Amino acid sequence: MLNLGASAEMHPVVRAASVAFGPFAGPLIGAACKALVCLAVAVYLRPAAVRILLATAGLYLFAAWYNVWGIYWCV
């Protein structure tokens, strides 16, 4: 994010927080917002929460893998 700016971020909440709070505090605030949404899903959508949170965790794990290693394999 320091090299490419906040516009390179794909997650809309993290991108908005990065534009508002900068490249260091923005991702931290965006991650805190995502954690609060996960908590709200667990509380208010209790019957479907396990499926929703497992799917979200799987997508985030894939995104983390791609950002660290996968980008070099797919070039």
C-alpha cells in the first residue's frame, strides 16, 4: 500500500479506511471493522453464522495466500 496507494486495495472497507486514515492506520481500522461485522453475523445470524464465517475465512485465507505466494505463480 505504501508503493501503490490505497487504490490498490480490493476490500472496500479497508480501502475507505486507508483513504481516510492513511496506509498504516487504515488497514488496522478496516480489519477492526471486519471483525465487528463477523461478531454481528455471529450474534444476529446465529443459524447460518457457521457457514457464513467459514466461507469468509476460506476466502480470506486464499486472498492472504495469493498476496504472499500466489501472485508469483500466476504471472
